[in-house]
Amino acid sequence: MVVVGLTGGIGSGKSMVGELFARLGAVVVDADQLARESIDRGTDGFDQVVSFFGDSVLSNGAIDRRVLAERVFADATARRKLESIIHPIVRSQFLQAVDALHGEEVLVYEIPLLVESRAEGLFDFIISVECEISIRYERLRARGMSSNEIDSRIASQATAEERAAIADLVITNNGTQEELLREVERIWESILPALQRAKG
């Protein structure tokens, strides 16, 4: 089995890369989805977030993720606190997914904060998805984010250079989806099988 870390800045297209790997047969786990689930109502993460941030982040008894995001992306101390709650829960769930692998399965773990969480030691191979900043802004505005929101999210993440420094491979996603698919297929058909043979 091979465990791949898939990272990239917000709006880079890493979720599309993850989706393409899933179509090819990879087990794909999304750290963002695990993080969302880790603070759902009824979880220990929910209790910890409300204890620290107070009822102001609640809406109809659930955490208002947009309000929480505005708080943490405007306050580095608050962001570190939230990460200290979420990251251990998410890492535990990731390790459970790794333990469930068997045979020659490939697990692709989408983890935007791979650099920030110093998680590079968990992976056999790391891919970073990068693209021009103007394209990222265009994609994020299409999701309904304001320029200020985009600026704060990008500023809170590692730089492209920092991601490249720990990556085994960088995918440049400035082109078409067809071009992206060809690159993912190349990785799936040649690079990852070679890695499996080397591990075996």
C-alpha cells in the first residue's frame, strides 16, 4: 500500500486532483471533511470549540462555520487554538484509514495544511497542486468568497515555495481539466506503481 499526501493552496484545484485519483481507484480521504465532522454537534470537538469561542459562533445550536472562519482567520491566536482542537482528532481518523488499507491499495489524503501541521513524515509520497494566483482568485470568487476572505485564507497558508520544498512532485494546474487528468494518470500508472514495488 502507498499513502500519498495531496496538498496545495486554497483554489489550486487539489480537490479536483483528489477526485481524479478516486476515479482511477484510489482511496481518497479529505482532511477538510474530517475537520468539519470533528466539530459537529454532539462531538467532543464541538464542546471544546464552544467552550473556547463561546455561544457567538453558534447558530440554531450548531457551529456557524462562516462565523468561526471569520474569527480564526482574523486572529492567529484563535486559529492556533482551533487547530489544537481539530488536528489531533483529524490525525487519529487519518491513521485509522491507513490501518484499514490492505494489499496494493493507494490512499490519497487531501490535506491543505500539510506543511503547517508538519505532517510530511506520515506519507510515502507528497504531491502539491499549484496554479497562478489570478486563477485561484477567479475560482474562489466563483465560490462566493470576497477578496478580503480570499486574502486572509491565502495569507494563513504556507507559500507555494514552502509546499514545494516538502513535495516529491508539484502539479501545475494552469491548464485544462484534460491536461490535469493526463498528469494524474501518469502519476497513477507509472510513479505510484514504482513506489509500491520499491516498498514491497
